[in-house]
Amino acid sequence: MIIPTDRLSAEAVLGLIEEFVSREGTDYGQQEFSFEQKCAHVQRQLASGGVIVVFDAATDSCNLVSSDDLLPQTTAGRDQP
């Protein structure tokens, strides 16, 4: 289930972002970013819709997911069979 960020408190959103950024294996390429910079980057992605909050009832947990990975891709500009 997709959870709109405006339905969450600012503290809850910040907690999700900080937990996401602090996970092992988060890769930002060769350039180094501070924890605060990484959090700001994820916040901008949330604001732009590039990242969304999803709730998984089976695990009773929330996660941040790329909207490209979750939402259906449009077929505009693609050859149709």
C-alpha cells in the first residue's frame, strides 16, 4: 500500500529517510556524501515523487521504494504489438 508522505508526521518521514540512508550497502557512486546530504537527496526524491513510501502489511513495516520500480510504466512511444 502506498502511503502519501503528507499523511505522516515530519518526524516519521525523517525516521524513514534516516533508516533508509543508514542501511548497509547504500551506494552513491564514487562521490562521497555526508549522511545529511544523503538524507536531503532522499527528501527531494520524496517531494518530487521519484521515491514513495510503501507499507507492507505482511511484515508490518514501511519502506522507501523508487516509483519506477513500483508504478506501471507507460507504453507511450513504444511500439505496440
